[in-house]
Amino acid sequence: QEWFPFPVEVWETMAMDSARTKMDYEPLEKASKAWDICVSFPHMKDAYWLGVDYGVTEEAKRLGVKANVVEAGGYTELNTQISQIEDCVSAGADAVIIGAISFDGLNNLVGEIRSKDIPVIDVINGMSSEELSAKSLVSFGEMGAKAGEFLAAEHPSGGEAAKVAWFPGPAGAGWVEAGNTGFAGAIEGSAVEVVDTKYGDTGKEAQSKLIEDTLEAYPDLDYIVGTAVTAEAAVPILRSRGLTDQIKVVAYYFTPGVAQGISRGQILAAPTDSTVIQGRIAVDQAVRILEGKDFMMHVGPELQVVTQENYKDFDPTSTLAPDGFRPVFSVE
Amino acid sequence: MTADKTTTAPAAAASGDFVKRIFVRVGILPFLLLIALIVFTLMSDNFLTARNLMNVLRQSVYLMIVSLGQMLALLTGGFDLSVGTVVALSSVVGAMAMAATAVAMPDMVWLAITVGCLAGIAAGSMIGVVNGAGVAFFGVSPFMMSLGMTSVGFGVALFLTGGVPVYGMPVAFGDIFGFGSMFGVPVPVYVAALLAIGLYIFLYWTPQGRYFYAVGGNVKAASLSGVNTTGTLFITYVLCSFFAAVSGMLLTARLDTGEANIGASMPLESIAACVIAGVSLRGGVGRLENVVLGALFIGLVQNGMNLARIESYLQTVVLGALLILAVIADQIRLRYVASLKD
Amino acid sequence: MTADKTTTAPAAAASGDFVKRIFVRVGILPFLLLIALIVFTLMSDNFLTARNLMNVLRQSVYLMIVSLGQMLALLTGGFDLSVGTVVALSSVVGAMAMAATAVAMPDMVWLAITVGCLAGIAAGSMIGVVNGAGVAFFGVSPFMMSLGMTSVGFGVALFLTGGVPVYGMPVAFGDIFGFGSMFGVPVPVYVAALLAIGLYIFLYWTPQGRYFYAVGGNVKAASLSGVNTTGTLFITYVLCSFFAAVSGMLLTARLDTGEANIGASMPLESIAACVIAGVSLRGGVGRLENVVLGALFIGLVQNGMNLARIESYLQTVVLGALLILAVIADQIRLRYVASLKD
Amino acid sequence: MRQSEDQATKADLLLATHGMSKQYPGVLALDNVDFDLMTGEVHVLFGENGAGKSTLISILAGANHPSAGQILLRGKPVTFSSVHEARAHGISAVFQEFSLIPQMTVEENLFLGAEPRRGGFVDKAAIRREARKILDELGFNLQPHQRIDHLTRAEQQMVEIAKAFRSDLSVLILDEPTASLTNHETDHLFELIGELTARGVGIIYITHRMAEIRRIGDRITVLRDGRYIDTVDAQTASEDDLVGLMTGRVVGGIFPDLDLPDPGETVLDVDNVSVADGSVTDATLHVKRGEIIGMAGLVGSGKSELMQACFGTLPISSGAVRFKNADVTGHKPRRNIRAGFLYLPADRRSEGLMMMRSIRENVALASLDIAPFSNGVFLNAGGERQAVTALAERLNLSPPRIERAVDHFSGGNQQKAMLARALTRHYDLIVFDEPTVGVDVGTRASIYRFIVELARAGTAIVLISSDLPEILHLTTRAYVFYRGRIQAEVAGEQLTEQNVLSHFFEREAA
Ligand SMILES: Nc1ncnc2c1ncn2[C@@H]1O[C@H](COP(=O)(O)OP(=O)(O)OP(=O)(O)O)[C@@H](O)[C@H]1O
Ligand SMILES: Nc1ncnc2c1ncn2[C@@H]1O[C@H](COP(=O)(O)OP(=O)(O)OP(=O)(O)O)[C@@H](O)[C@H]1O
Ligand SMILES: [Mg+2]
Ligand SMILES: [Mg+2]
């Protein structure tokens, strides 16, 4: 069945804080010709970006355009990402969709590509360049905020304090800092107290270690809040220590593991930014621009918090690649 | 160079002899461990609890097992950068095999677990076989060989999973090998102990064990003395990745999923654990006991800093500085060793 | 070992002599480059275009510069794992200094750029100074020293920036050193060329240059011959991180921001570039020209695979396999070298 | 040296040490030693392995720093913080352990640390020129562009010597320079020493070879356990006096008398063997039980290559090797050792020993598969320790500490550690390649004795040696090598100095 119409928010300008309106997104039926679209991701090592990949490639197929997906191999590989995008362009891409590793680090590159009159669409992570053709993303800050608001709602100010250990992700990554700020802002003035913030690589191994040590350091913890990996890692640890009832888990973005956790009642809640849809919209924007059709400059799916209550009427295909989906790197 | 400095003050050498004698016998690490224990106990009241120490022990197990293998590679004068990939690959393959078997025959949990572990360890060891072949038979430098296999193996692991964790292993697996414990001691610790003891016997009670040191000490001399140097090098790398693979399976049990993104820090950390344990990168020198302590030390410090609530930026600084200091301290020790040899 | 195989067939050795002689003179890399060129040209029509080749050149510059420094460390029988951190630290510090100066005196762009570059390079080199001191004066193994400094430096870089990129550098900086070009050749390429030539003269025309090889060849012998081994080791690591720091500043210009998260893959890639260029990890062997080619080769292959749209999981596999093959090929070459020696 | 020494001109004091002491961790290598050197004299340092000779000269050469004592050069106290400074004062040395960079060429090594410069840059032309000049002057046939690691130990020794020669020389120190030279190069070296002493250069010469002391020595200073014992005149002092001074006990003649039983059946049978790298062609020889066979020849004549090939470390291109009537052509050392065929290499450092491992492990290495070292499966620590301790005593290793790293023993004692391997299991054939390189007279005597004992016990022995007296006194039959071919087989009465030497150069004469 079709994925649209899909509830989205549309910003006036590229700026995240510009006025926004809610509406339903309607993509093109078909592309007029088989455009060659280059898509660059920071990496394809987890389910989150696999979801984006699914969205991008599916949409490319639906519209009948070519797509070539490259991945830099990790958030430390900014230089590689730049090289890859350059290679894409010299390979003759008509449009470029970038899931940026760095908020500012690609601006020069964007400028250069735009000067060749090739549209550049910013997906998921966000870039500060003035010259972007379009953005298909939500602010990760708001993801953090959603998680924060959820907790704040559970523990409004005045209520007895809830001790939270917060695991934003790898220190230095743009999305982590954003999520961190968002979360901090949202719990402002509530009864939620962040007893410790532990940065760490989003490997399950690293997160497990952090969680266990944190449990030792704060035996009286109420919540573990953090990346999807943190949540996934927390589940077995809590189970093994028989703390499942005492300590609740909240993630601030969504993965299959988190979905499973919520469905099994092991994870309390997690906001979703409808990753797949962001990918789909980005491709649609690219085609619209190439074909000179009118397009929305800055679109992002409405955020929703998936909880154990509303899980049953949540459609995972807007956020997750279906089970058994293998990463697709090129669509002919 | 060093020889000179040792001899600055023979008098002093005579006086503080006793302290040094212990120092030399047991090495630098026990002291470091002691210091770390004291410091962290002062910094956090949750540190020196049976539960936390057990926790440290379990956390260190994975690095420890990998370091045991790494030590072999170092002894023969090479090293193995592919241990991280081996961990990842065995985790992925093992988990897939286990899940598949579990689906095929849901009621035969133990069969699934056995099949999975065997598959994972076999897959991991394959990388060692290739490394060994390259190093021993083609004379490729261990660095390039294992570096190359790192990216080959990682590519394969990603290809198999697309980066998504592998779910669907029997719960028993995680409950037993990940979180289970007997007499209050976690199961993984038993596994590690078993491996360590086995390797100890192999290294120090059998001729072949001695040959690892010989090959690292002087390949030419070894082969002139009838040591099968090629064979020794080959099994070195097979064993090394065998250990890494076992660690990979244990980690999988702990994480409850097969992950392609684990073990990235293993290569350097395991070499670090060996080097602070006094294993020489030139080959031929190093004791297993110390390597175990080396791995423990790294685990202890990381845990201690987390409990002491040291800011995570600072943690990396401290850890780095500590490694260096540890080695410098060991240097000083080595200067005494000569004088107290007898 | 090798000696056996060097000489299996004297007859053949005589016949195919000519080909081999070139093979030996110029080494394996030119051949590999040629093959890569041909293959990728066949696989993608956009590959063999002036624009793309220039593109490859610019992309490879950063690794190339780091590899030049790395080569020195390898020549003296050590290596430097901290080059990645140096790149990151110099980027961060350089950017901060430049931004600050730019704010202070907005109209003096060149001053800002100069101050920034000097600050960044100084900061990066500091890590080299510490490495050098540890290795040369305290006899710490280069591995541990540079590994330790890696995490120290990274911690500092994160601490300085809180992880967020540093902006506010004069636009001119990026425009000139990042994307600028003279006579169709990107500016970074000129910088790299300058450094390479400078290092070449230093290495092969001055006595000190020889001492790097001597120290790597046999430290004891070198010091018996009156070579200042400690001094040589010290400047080795200072120079190594100097080069890395310069690369870091060029990268900063390219990214237009100071980033704490760059350069992670530099240490291993730079060592790989050196090793496929025939630099020995045991020290004392290796030519600068080849290292330049080595870095180019890695860059070329990565670019070629991207253009040929080889899917990225496969790319890592291919790259790994290629590195190994390159070294094996070089092994074969070395055997001929022996057989042609006299 | 004697011939050139002109009684008329009074030789004056050149170099002296007062109360020189050196404390190594655990060892007092030098104990308050006084030593002096006149201009134009050859002053021999003599003493057992580990007596402290090398330590003393390494201090004089600036490579090592004394724990106490001072150095006087021409009456003025001097201190050398580096080899550099010593050279600046005209003191240069040939060390026992080579100071060559294997990966570098001969010329690069000759000038390492003192490169001729033009405008700060290395003057390559000058280096090439000077290198040729020195090599020609010394009559060593080496190419300046050859890489050190492609030379034989003997050839490296020459480079080492060439390195020490320089125009502004006032003191030349030679630590066992002839250890792996053959008579040919040795003669050359001695002529040079003659010229130098004539120019008033003082020579400190360390050797374990009596004949050399006689030939060139003026005075002999004897060290024992790092202590100064006595200084005697080289010509008048008798061999036994010296040995007495050196050991503090009385040692009989160095060479035991060879009353070997008649040879038994053939153990090794080499048939038209050519080595693949061309260092040996069409060599045919045989070795019988209870024989001691000598292999003589110039440096690079291929005498060790042949045996290495038989042992399986070099590939054989043609011909066959039979050991105990079984074809072992191309067998690996492992098989040969287990079959009872051992080769002990000439270069203990690079081929013989694991320098950082203990004496115990080094000695036991080749026999870990048999009792008393193991029961086939597990090692027998106790058995190993006893066996090695016994061997250490038998070869009087000093210091007798089998757990010490080989690195911390003196050259001669390292050699003992390696030779001890011959006694760790039963062998039918043992090849000794330069077994007495850098071994003191006392130890030599004992090494010779045990070689002969082995032979008496029915072991076949092959002795590869560049020390002609060894060949003459110790072997029953000798093969002379010349440019990779077996030039002659001399036995019994023919086994005389002239006879052997004549075959060394025959072709060159023609
Ligand atoms: N680097 C060292 N560390 C510790 N002890 C040493 C070291 N070098 C030499 N020694 C000890 O100092 C003593 C003297 O050694 P030295 O090499 O001077 O003897 P030598 O007279 O040269 O013997 P040889 O004739 O075998 O060369 C020996 O007991 C030796 O074990
Ligand atoms: N590693 C090597 N590579 C190339 N050539 C070599 C190598 N080792 C030896 N040679 C050459 O082989 C020839 C024979 O060397 P060999 O070691 O047999 O000399 P030798 O007869 O043993 O003399 P000695 O044992 O007295 O040094 C020499 O010309 C030497 O230069
Ligand atoms: Mg000596
Ligand atoms: Mg020889």
C-alpha cells in the first residue's frame, strides 16, 4: 500500500526555528526521466541508517529514478564522506542527497556542487550551509526533547524526583549534542533529575559497560534514557539483575530493537522521526527540483512518541526497514 | 643507554634491595592494581564492593581472553590487528547459526547453542587461518596481513547482517553464558579461567609452548635448532583468533544479539594490555600471568573512573596517561631486574 | 626461509631477467597503480578524466602528508599511532586560534590565518614532543607511547570543543587552502609537494637523514658509530606529528571547521601506505618516493571503487584483499632482488 | 710493533687509565684497573672470557662510561661522553660486537656518524672516493656499494676494521679483529698495524690467539675477573706463564693429542652437490665415524654454505646428500637433527642464540622433544635444569647462572652456551662452523678437548675453521675450498701449513 499521504511539518525557511505548519505530504507519481541521484550516508552499520536506505531506495524505485548510495564508514570519516560525494559528482550524479557527518564541515563542498547547478538535499542530520536546495529532516534536538517531555509529563515538578541516567551517545557527534540540548531543555523545571550523563560510542558493547558501571554507581536509579543502542543493551542487563520493575528504559530514537522492547513491555517509550519517510521525501524533493516542479524547501515528518499503549496502532514501515531487508546500494 | 643509568648508585641499590626484590619478582602490575584499588576506593564508596569487583572481573573477561591470544602473536614477534573483526564476525555468524537452529528445532535449545558456538568460533578462526597462512607461508608482515583481514572480515560481517543486530537466539544462551553465575562467580569468568589455565599448561609445560618464545627470540636460531618455525607461526595466528572468537561468542551471549559493530577497540586494547604486562613487541618476552593482570588493570581503571564519576572526556586523558606511566614504571623495573637476576 | 625460494630456478632467472630488472628497479607499486588505472578506466568512463584524477590527487594529499611523517617513525623502527589525534587536535586548536584572531581583528585576514596555522601546528607538534621524549629518553615502546597520547590528545580535543565543531574561520582560509588552485592544480597539492621535496632533501642529502636509517637498522651499532640516537629518535616523532599537524590544518581548511572527530583512520591507513610502499616495520628500510605512491594508490583505489559503484561492504573487502596482495607481490619482488643482487 | 720499534727513539706515554672500574648490574666487570699504552707499541690485552677486556676498551673508546677511575691521554685527563668524542681525540676502535648497519652499504657504514659534508649536505662523491681509497689501502676486496647484510661475517669484520682506520689516528683499539678472518686477510691486517705503529700510533689488541701475540705484540697485560694481574713482555713470556696468569691455574697444551681410533663406517656422503645460490659447485666429500674433518678456505669460499646446504638451510640445485646411507637431500634441519645431524652456526648472535632468553632455554632448545628435557609430551623442568647446570659446569660457564639472559654474558661465554647444544642429545655428525670465534685459550682447550672426546666416542665431526692451526692440529683430514669448489683433500702427512695454504691461492698465483 502507498505510504502517503503522510503527516508532516513544513518550515517557512531552512532555519529550524522558523514558523511551521502541519500538512499531509503528497509525492510525485512518477519521474519524467530516470535521473541519477547520489545518496551519501555517514555509515550503514546500524538499523537506523538501514531504515533511511530503505526509504531512499524504495522511493527511487517507485519514482523510477537511479540511485547510488555511498557510506563513509562512521562518524569519524568526514573526509571520506567528502571524497565519496566528490566521486559521486564526478561520476555524473544529477542530484545529491546528504546525510551529513558534520553540521558545518560540508558547507564548502555543498557550495561547490551547487555552483555546478546540482541540487543538494539535506536529510536526517542537518547542515548549516546557506546554499542547500532543500531539507528533509527533523531536529534531533526535538527528538531528545520528545523523550524529555515524555519523562517530564510522567514526573511533573512537585512530584517526587525521578533519578535519570542519560546516555546521549558518542561525544562530539552533532546529533548527540543536539539531542543532549533538547533533552536537557525539556526536563527543565520538572521533577526529573539527571544524576549522570555518560557519553560513549553507540556500540552495544560500550553501552553495556557504561550501563553496568552506572548501575553500580547509582543503585537507586529510576530511569535509563539514551540512544536506541543503550535501551537495547539495558534490557538484558536489567533482566539479569532483576531490576526490570525498578528501573525503566526510554530511548530517544527508534530501532527494531527498541520496537521489540516496547512490544514486549521492556522499554517504556521512544520517539520516532519516521526515518523511512524522511528518506522518501528527500528523493521526492530531489526529483521535483530536477524537473522544475514546485517543492517544499524544508519538510519533516511529525514526531510521535511510541509507547506501550499506542504501539499496536503504530506503523513500523514508516520508521524501520522490514525484517530481512538487505541494504541496497544502487537502484537502476 | 639503560645499562649506564642502572649503575649510578650501587650503594642505594644495596639498601632498598628488599622492596626492589618484591618489585622485580612480581612485576609492576600488582602495585598498579593496588594503587588503583586504593585510589578508586577513596573516590567512590560503591567501588570496593564484592558486587562491583565481580562486575569488573566479568567486564574484563572479554578483553582478557582476546589478550591471551594477542600475547601469542606478540611472543612470536608479530601482532594481530584482526582480533576485533574476529570478535564481530564470530558474533554475527554464531548468532545467525544459533537463531537458525533454534527456529528449525525450537525444543532442542542446547543443540542450537552448541551449533551456534561452533559455527561462530569456526568462522572466527578462519580469519586466523588466513592470517597464519599469509604470515607463515608467504612471509607477509603480520601488520599488513591482519590489517587487511580486518577490513575483509568486517566487510563480510556487515554484508551478512547489513549492520542490523541478529536477534532470535535462545534466551538460555544469554542467561547462562552472558549473565549466569555459579557459586556467585559469573560463567564467563569460568570460561576465561579455563582458557588461561589451558594456555598456561600449553605454553610452559610443552615443547611447542617453548617454541613460541624461540621463534620470537630468534627465528634463524630456532630453525637451526630444528624448530618448525612455519608451523609455529601458523598455529600462533589460528590460536590467536580462536581466543578472539571465543570472546566474541561470550560477548554475544552478554549482548543477547549478534553484532557486527563490536570489538573495534579490541586490537589496540589487547596489545596495550600485553605491553603493560611487559610483553615485548620485538618478540620472545612476556608472561601469561601478567597479561591476565594487564587486562584486569585496564578494566579496573575504566570501571573505577566511571564509578568515580570522572567526566568522560577526562577519562580518555587519564587512561592514556596511565598506560604511558605504567610502561615507564616497568622500564624502571627492568633496570633492577638485571641486578637482582640471581 | 625466503632464501630457499629466492633461487628455485636460476635458468628462469636468466631468461625473464629484463622484465624483472625493471620490476626490481621501480618496485611493485607503479605496476599496481597502472593495473588499478586500467581496471577502473574499464569499469567507469568518468574515472580517467583530468578532473577526476586531479580530484584523486587532492583527496590523497592528506593521507600522503601524514604518511611522510609516519615513514620516519617506521624507519627508526617504531611507529606513531597518534597521528590521527594530532590531526584532530591541530584542527581544533588551529580553528579556535584562527577564529579568535579573526574576531579580534576582522580586517587582518592573513594575520588570522597565519596565527591559526602556527597555533594548530604547534599544538599538534606538542604531542610529537611528548612521544619523542617518552620514546627517546624514557625508552617507552613507541606503540604504547603513541597509543597513550592518542587518547590523551583526543580527550583534550574533545574537552576544548565540547565535541561541537569550531567555526568562525576567515572564508579566505577555506577558499585558498581547502579549495583554491593555481594553474589548475589544487593548493594542498603544492603544499604536499613542498613538504615531500623538503623531506627528500633532508633524508637523502644530509647526514641526519641517514641517521634515521641507521637508528632503525641497528641502534646499538649506530650509537657505537657516534650517532646521537636519542636525539634522532626525538626529532623523528616531533617531525612525524609536525607533518600530521600540517595535514590537519589543510583538512581544516577543506572542512571549514575545526573538528575533533577527524583522522581516526589515519594511523592505520598511513602505516598501510608505508608498508605497501615497502617500508619495513623492523626499521631501516624504505624510500620516500614509494611512500608517496603508496598513499596515492590507496586514494586511487578508493576513488575508483566509488566511481565503479562497487557497493561499500564489498569495497572494504576489496581494499583489505588488495593490501595483502600488494605486500605478497612485494615479497616476490624482494626475492628477485636477492637473486639479482650480484 | 717489534720489527719497526726503534730503540733509539724513546717511546713515550700515549694513553693511561687509573683505578678504572665498571659496575654492571650484578657484575663488577672492571675492578680498579691501571693500564698504559706507549706510542708505536702494540699492547695486547689478554684474559679469560668475561675478564673485562671488552669492557675496558669500550670505556677507552667512549662507548661506555666507567663507574670510577680516569683516563689520561698524553698525560691530560679526558672524559669521553660518546664514541664521537673519543674519535675526535684520535681514538677509534673495532668492537667485538659489530657496529654496522645491516641495511646500509659498505661506504655508508664506513663514514656513518662522520660523513664528509659539502655545505651541510652529504658529499656522496667524496664518500665513494674515500671508501675506495681505504678499502684498497687495506687490500680488502669489497665493493663500496655492497650491502652489509649480503656479506659474510668475515667480510663484515673487514668493513668493521676499515671503519676504524682514519688519517688522524693516534690510538687504535682492536677487539678480536681476526676472530673470523683467514690468514690471508690477517696478514694484510698485520702489515697495516706495522705501518701504523711505525707512524707512532698506539695499538690496543685483544686476542685469544697465542700465535698473533708472538707475531705483533710488544707488551701483554693480563686481566682476570676484571682485575689487573700483570704486564709482561710479549717475546719473553712463555705460553704457559700467560695461561697461568690468565686462569690462575695451570693448563696443559691447548691442542689435545689426536689418538683417534681408526675411522668407522661413512656417516655423511656428499655427492656432486651444488648450492642453488652458486656459492658452492660440484662438491664431493665423505665423513666417517670418529673422524674430525677440516674445512679450510678463504672468506666466501663457500665452506659453510656447503654444510648449511647439507643440513637443509640452503637449497641444493644438484647432487645428493646421504646421511647414514639414507638420502637426506633437501631434508629440513628438524629431520636432520632428529636423525642425529647437527650444524652449529658461525654467527652466534644472528643465527645461534636467542639473546633475550636464558642460558637454560638456549641450551635445551634443540632437545625439548626427548628426555631428560621432556617426556615427549610435557617438559620436565627439573630434568632440564639439572642437565643444563651440569653442562654449564662442564664448559665452566662464567658466571655460572643458567637463568641469566644470554645477552648479559661475554662473547666467549655466549659461544659456550651455543656449543653446549651438541651435548644435549646423541648426534652421529656434528658440524662446528668457527667454533672458537672469540673464545679464550682455556675455554678453547676445553672445547677442543670435548670435540676430540666426541670423536673418540664415535661421533663424526666436521670443523669449518678460518684458524689454520685448528685445522692442522685438530683434524685428520681436511678439504680446502676455493671459490665454491673443493680444491683439494689433504690428509695425514700432507696436512701441513704450506700444503693447505698453497691450495688457498693456487689459481690466483697462476
Ligand atoms: N651489558 C652488560 N650487562 C651486564 N653485564 C655485562 C654486560 N656486558 C658485559 N657484562 C659482564 O661483564 C664482564 C666482562 O665482560 P667483557 O665482555 O668485557 O668480557 P671479555 O673480556 O670481553 O670476554 P670475551 O673475551 O668473551 O669477549 C662479564 O662477566 C660479562 O658478563
Ligand atoms: N645472505 C647472503 N646473500 C648473498 N650472498 C651471500 C650471503 N651470505 C653469503 N654470501 C656470499 O656467499 C659466498 C660464500 O659465503 P660463506 O659464508 O660460505 O663464506 P665462508 O666460506 O663460510 O667463509 P667464512 O665462513 O670464513 O666467513 C660469499 O661470497 C658471500 O659473499
Ligand atoms: Mg670481549
Ligand atoms: Mg661462514
